[in-house]
Amino acid sequence: MRVLVIGAGGVGDAAARIAAERRFFDAWVVADRDPARAERTVAAVTARHPGEDRFSAASVDASDEAAVEALVRETGATHVLNAVDPRFVTSVFAGALAAGADYLDMAMSLSRPHPEQPYARVGVKLGDEQFARAGEWESAGRLALVGIGVEPGLSDVFARYAADHLFSEIDELGVRDGANLVVRDEDGTEVFAPGFSMWTTIEECLNPPVVWEADRAGEPDGGWSTLPPFAEPEVFDFPEGIGPVECVHVEHEEVLLMPRWVDARRVTFKYGLGEEMISVLRTLHTLGLDRTEPVDVGGVRVSPRDVVAAVLPDPLTIGPRMEGRTCAGLWVTGTGTDGAPRRTYLYHVVDNADSMRDYDSQCVVWQTALNPVVALELLATGTWAGTGVLGPEAFDAVPFLDLLAAPKPEGYGSPWGLEDR
Amino acid sequence: MRVLVIGAGGVGDAAARIAAERRFFDAWVVADRDPARAERTVAAVTARHPGEDRFSAASVDASDEAAVEALVRETGATHVLNAVDPRFVTSVFAGALAAGADYLDMAMSLSRPHPEQPYARVGVKLGDEQFARAGEWESAGRLALVGIGVEPGLSDVFARYAADHLFSEIDELGVRDGANLVVRDEDGTEVFAPGFSMWTTIEECLNPPVVWEADRAGEPDGGWSTLPPFAEPEVFDFPEGIGPVECVHVEHEEVLLMPRWVDARRVTFKYGLGEEMISVLRTLHTLGLDRTEPVDVGGVRVSPRDVVAAVLPDPLTIGPRMEGRTCAGLWVTGTGTDGAPRRTYLYHVVDNADSMRDYDSQCVVWQTALNPVVALELLATGTWAGTGVLGPEAFDAVPFLDLLAAPKPEGYGSPWGLEDR
């Protein structure tokens, strides 16, 4: 297996650091628009693993399908891992297909709201542009494994596991994500510094959140509907010392993926944004700073959202000043395999101190990057195999969860948890 | 008198519309970096006043002292009215002096916080860079009339009036500014759209607010000290139907101007920002979007604060969608000329419906633009005269207030009010 990672931001960087401990691949090329960023990642990996010679850097414009295709051919990549902002999903996805490589991503092609009823009906849904090309991937005998980060990704693996092994009937598959992370500046003062791309955070939090309901599956929108941003706040109690966090509906790929392969009455995603982030996002929206269309500023044209992302600390750099834990998980309610009512939270917690110590990588991006590396290993060994455009829930969950949790060096040494409530 | 206005934003545009009704000048040149903006103002004035031939448009880079000087010479301007953002004060001020013209502005050269104690001591104060050159203006026999908008401007005229005619001793000169303005979009939904330059609003609201106290006049900072942003909130009851508005300390020129010419124990400025604006400003500061140093955004360099200003509706264009009244005024406490305690609010209210009907100009910029035009007329007739760098309180207030309030066509038909409380 020869892997080409497009994007050397936080997730692309962490994926290289995780992969360097594994033997399943022959080459790992890190490509970024900015070659210095890609080289920085390769240098960091090499410094940590003396003698490691499978990693190399390249540069590419992820928005240019032909450039992606050319780089796949040039590097001889068998698998493309897309680790750039979701606005580049369609070009990287198409470039990989054109070059005959398999493809993995951690976010899917973007949605567009319903033109008349944005907070009731779906328009173009997350991933629609990718699923529309599923036939081409099948005909080519190639696999696009979409949404295989942590959320979407591990959350979808949990859904398949719950359906196969824990529940006979599922009422709700509810992804619930929360953290108690704090970032401080040099003086120890708490600062506003999102752990993940602010561009993506704005995208997912300000778009109309989507939910899926089985009893509406026969309607024209196929069971999907939308709500206003920040709808239905709910306090969810997260494990391992994180505690209660206010969560709100957010647009997320799981709601589009899970109903395609797993039976449930309802699929939701709620994110523990916290009051400050909700206030920040509301203000950005009020001012129009969430917009992506370029505006003219003294003779140059820039996207306001790019400016917001540019002024905030790079998620890649905040690890050393971050404290706390992040939790990704799936809250499942329904009837257990024993016929009794069951309410179970399946989860994965990462302590920033651990990811910093072992990988010099902050926990939020590290947790995202971990899962596609596990998936690549399952594909390399043939444990997972398929063609077409498939979500993580299309594959057997057990080998994934086993490999994730098994101690090093056999596994990735990152256990997941299960809590019946 | 030949007037050159630098800046065809909201205030520069409104000043031309007001001036077109007066006969005291021979030529009025409107100059902007963007010649189309200047031409738009001239076209609007000409359309409203057929046969009017005193107005013309020009283009100039206000940050370039030599370009300002050249344009003053080219146009033969006797008076330069600076109507651009305060960051260009020093270049326009210097260009006018170099060309031998008199000068008026509505905001003064910018402050820089004290490097160690920003929220206790002043650093470089508003206007310091201008007062430092007062000797040059005096030697040249030329006048720089600084801070002659509405605030600073009319508020300073009120201070001189209160000292000369209403009070024997003044405890506090407290500028209090409030409004009940609402802006709606095409669908009638309330939107966030500041009536004044957002660049300036950020500058004055996030800088450490300054106060002056007579009993500290002997200290190294000359009586001036600073507070944290949004300090000492106070609900002030504004007249003519506006009602109570929460006001907070804000850095403003009056606090630097009034103590130089008017005796008082304390000088303050509080602005009725309202909860939403305070929350917006806090968020912009938290994110670093108030910063002015350019950041790199995908290969271009822009100032985040310029981007914030660029995404908001242009204050020049929101008049037709605005409703309500704005009030500028001075709250004076102390001992009246009769020896009894006195508490008086001197104020000027503009209803947006009136400024739109009579000038097609929204009330906040119109109210600012009105006062330098009145001052120019007093200078043209020789009623006001002086040399050096002088604030409005250096001149007799009565002819200003009379000309402002007198019905058209003799005066400007814009009465001011006095309320003893």
C-alpha cells in the first residue's frame, strides 16, 4: 500500500505521526498547498523515528482535480487520504477516481440549504455529490470509504457495532460529542482557540442541522429534515471526568450515513459547543463573517470566513497549551438483544496530555486522524474490502474496534468504552 | 472659501448635501481613494440642486501626505475637511499644513495604550500627535480646528456654553450618547448595521477608555487616566422618546479636549452601546478580529478589522432601512450661575426620518457632518477665527448654537435642547 495524504494541517500531520508506528504501508506522501507545511510534518516524523524512510513531502492544489490526479500517478499512490477542508472534497475525490486509486475522507461533500425552507427541508445534503458518483466507483472496482475520521467515522463504527451486537431494535442513534478542553496563552490566561478547523466548525454549526426519522422515510426528502442552528439544547453527561455539557443539533455526516446501512427510528448529531462558542458563532453569523464568498477589502478579495480562521491560533500549534479531554461517542436507545429496554453510550476519550506525550499532537486532531489510519490498516490486510462509495457502517465493526483498542504494538492502544445507563 | 473634503464615506457625503444649501463657500471638492464614490456624492448633490456648480470630485490617497498637499494646491483649497477614518488624521493634517490651508476634522490622531498599565495610565493620547505640532500651525498663522463633528464637536460647544452661561462651577462634564435606532433588511428583519464606521467604533470602544480628573492634574499624566473597556455601566435616560439606554465609558476626544479650555472637576464620555454591540465587540476582541495589523489569508494580506468593516452594510447605504432617533449631548453637574446645585443635559436629537426626507442621509452620519459645515460658515464669515490647533471649546459657543438652531434659510434649522433635571 502506498498512501497519499492531501493536507498537512492538524489532522494530516497527526495521521503521519500515528502511521509511523505501523508497518502496513510502503510509502506515505504528505502533500499540501504549502510545501513547507508538508515538509514540517515529514521532518517531525523522521526526527521521532530515526531511520524511517517511507515518508516524503509534496505540494498540490487540492482544489484542482487534475493536479490531484497527476500527483496520485506520480507518487504511485494506491490510497488517497483526504485531510483538507471539506470544500475540497469533490476535487480530491474526483482526482483519486480519475487516477484509479482508492479514497478515504473524514468529511463529505458540502450541503446547500433548501432554497425556500432551509430550516425544515434538506436541499443538497452532505455527501450527495459523492453518492451521485457511486456507480463510477463500483464500475471501476475502486473504493471510496467516506467519513472515516472520529465523527463521522468511529461514531459510525459504533452504530454498526450496536446494531450487530447490542440491540435488537434501535430507537435513536444519537452522536454526542463533548469536551472539557481549555487553551491558555503564554501567561496562563484562557484564550479562545478551537481544537479543530474554525472553517469547518462554522460550516457544520451554522448550516441547518439535519435529522433522520424512519417514519418519514417515504416522504420526498427520504426521512431527512432540518432544524434551525443550535436547536433542541440538551445537557449530556460525558464520561471519564468530562461531566455535563450543553449539546445542540449540528449538521453532520453521520445523520446522512447511518440510515443507509443501519436500522434505527431516528438518527441525530448533537455537539457540546458550550456557551462561548455558540455566542461566537451567532455573532460571526450576525456580522456576516461566516460567509465564504470573497469580499473586496481595500483592493484585495478575501473570504471573510478564511480571515476568521486565519486570525485564530492554528489548531496544529495549540497542543502544548491545551488541557483536558475530548469525547466522541454514540448514545443508542432501544431494545437490547435480550428483549429489555437498553440505553448505551459507546465512546472514545482522548486526554490531551496523552496525545501530546506520545505523538506531540493535540487531542482533537489526533482523535480524528487515528481512525483513517486504523481503516487503512484493515484495507491493507484485506480485513475490510469493498467497492463503491461506502460509509464506515458498511463494514464489520469488530475488527476495527479490536485493532483500535489492542495494546501496542499489535494494536493502536486506544481503548473505547461502553456505558449502560 | 474653497473647501476640500477628504473622504466620500457617510460623513463626507452628508456634509456635501448639507453644504449645498449654503452660500458661504465658492468651491467644494469631494475627494476619495475611490473616485466613483466622490463622483456619486457630487452627482447626488447636483441632482438635488439643479444648477449647482460649486461641487466637483477628485481622487486622493489619504494616507499619503504629499498627495494631500498636492491636491490642496491643485484645487486651491483654503480649508481641508478631513472625513476619513482617524488612522489617516496625521497624513491629512500634515498635508493641509504643508499646503498652507486651514484644517478641520471630526476625530483626532489615534492613541496607543500605556505599555505596562493600559487600564490605569494613558500612553499616547488621542490628539497628542496633533497638539505636538500646534506651534507650527501658530507660526504659519493657520488654524487646525480639531474634533468638530457632533461628538467630539457639538458636545464641546455645549461644554463651553455651559461654562460661560449656565454654571459657576462644574463638577462633571459627561458626554452621554444614545439612540433607539433599528435597521431592517428587505424582509423587515432587524439586522446588525452600525450607523457609523465599524472601524472607528471598534477603535473607540476597545481602546482603554480615558477620564480626566482635576485633582490629579498635577500627576505625570496631567489628570488623565484609563479604565478597562465597557467600564462603569450606567443607565442614562435620553430625551425625545429615546428613553433609558445602558452607557459605558468609551475613549473619546472630548475627554482630551474639554480640560484644555473649560474648568471642570471631571470629564467623561459614555456611549449607549447597547447589549448586542457590547457582545459583538467582546467577541471580535476575543477572536482577534479587531486587530489592524495585516494577516496572511491564502496569499493575500489584509487587516482583520478592515474585513469586519467590509462585510457590514456601508453606513452610507442603510438610511432607507433605518428607523429611530439618535441623541448626542452633554450632562453637566455643578453649581449654577445662581449659586444653586444644577444638573443639566444639553442635547441634539436627529430623527432618521427627517434627515432622510431632507437630505437623503441617515441620521448618525448626518448629525456628525452638520457641525463642521456650521463651523466652516462661522470661519467664512469671520465670526470664528484663530490660529494653532484648537478644539471647538476654544471658540464662543453662542454663534454656533444660534446658527445651528435658526430656521432655514438663515440657519440650519436643527434645534438643540436643554433639560434641567
